[in-house]
Amino acid sequence: MINALAFVDGGVAVTELERVPPGVDPSVPSSARVYDYLLGGKDNLAVDRAFAERLLTVAPDARPAARANRDFLIRAVRLLAKLGVRQFIELGTGMPTAPSVHQVAHEADPTAPVVYVDHDPVVSLHAEVLLAGDKHVASVLADIRRPGAVLDDPEVVRLIDFSQPVGLLMAGVLHFVTDDEDPAGIVAAFARRMAEGSHLVISHLMADSIPEVRTQLAVATTGTPVQSTFRTHDEVLALFDGFELLEPGLVPVRNWHNDELPLFFDDGPARFRIDGAVGRLVRPERAEGNDA
């Protein structure tokens, strides 16, 4: 499908032709494609780029924050591999970005199973093409709000041995889950299947982001599916119930195990703040909720 998008640039009408995958509404932005644009990727549509540019007008540091979030995820996977974790599930994968989780995991063990999960069909299509022929990696089209459907998916069952430690990766995804959708219950549903010694990786938009940015971002995203829930430090910590946080705890993602910056480096208030942490499952019996 070819989409012709008309817009105004400096008072001049411009028409942009772009190829749109079947089943995708070219008038609706996707969080995965917006993130891809912020990371400098090309797997996005004009509507995603327009949304991202509106975001950048209220939060100019959104682009470096997105990069820092991605770098945090990669550092977390490398650390878990050093700790002996040999299988990973990434929830809310987003568009393939190098290095990908499986590429990092395979540095330690070329046979390490990795499952990517996303509800965006475009993400799933790109992942299937990228992963074709790799029997140790799979892409699953599913919504993390339905943990049971993810956990019982044939590809997850085929690749993941839940009697052994798992690295559960939820980088930049839970802020798209509203309080009514029970993010803590979603985490708990996955934790109940995981063996002790498994690890949870979370990064999240923080309520410490400058209030003006939160307000303007809410206005910019009204009526779109790319709305975010900013949570406090304590609210994000609560998502790690049953997990023991690794040092240095829940901190800005750019500071977490980043050898290129001194710990707790701070060059001023972040307008668009993302914090992250990694926890080790030590009391799986405490996980509550339901995995339906």
C-alpha cells in the first residue's frame, strides 16, 4: 500500500509517498515506530515522525533519553549473561535495533534462547524477516497485558525452560500500561512462572520529568495510542516486588552500570527522565496477580 501524506512545511504544501504494510493505519502513530525514529531508525512512517517531532518540541532530550534507554537494556543483558542467565524474553521489543538482545546474548552463548514479544504487527514482521533461519530466536505477536497468552505461546514453550533462570526484559514498556491495567499484576504473572535466580529488567518514564513536559506531552498525545503513564520512584520500585535490586538500584538509565560516566552523573534536570533497574527473583512465592 502506498500512502500519500500531505502536510505543510514552511508554508509549502508537501506530499510524501511512503509504502505502508498491509493492515497498518498510516494515520495512527505507533510507539514502537516513534521510538525507532528517535533512535535514528528508518522503520517508521510520516505520522510517527510528525508525532516524534511534536514530542521533541516539548522534550528536546527525548532523543538522547531514548538512546540512553536502549544502551541501558544492552548493558543489562551483558551483565545478566555474565551472571549466568542463558535465556531471555523481551517484552515490548520495538523495531529491530543493532545490537539486538539476541546478538548480545549470543556473545556469551550462541545457543541462548531469546523470544521477542510485541503487539505491533509491523514489529513482528520485521523481526520474522531478521530472525529467519535462527532456531534459537523467535518473535511472538502478543500483548503483554495478556501474560498467559505470552507464556503459553508455542514459541515461548519451545524455547524457554522456566525451570531455569530467565532474563525478563521490560525496557520502556510498562509506562504504556495504565494503572487500571495493573502493571504490577502483569509482572507478577510472569514472575510466578520464573525460577528463583531469574532477573527482571525495567526502565520507565518517571514522574520526576519536568511537569511542563508531562502536561504538554499529555496534550500532544490526546486521542493517540501513544499515551504514557509517568510513575514515581516508589511506584516503579513496587513493580519489583519479590525481586532484590542489584546495585546501584533504581537510577537514571544513563547512570546504570555506565563506565563512561561517573555513578550518579548529573548535568542538570532531565526534562524527559527514564530510570531503570535490574532485580533478582528471590521470593517467587510473593508474586501475586493472575496471568489471564
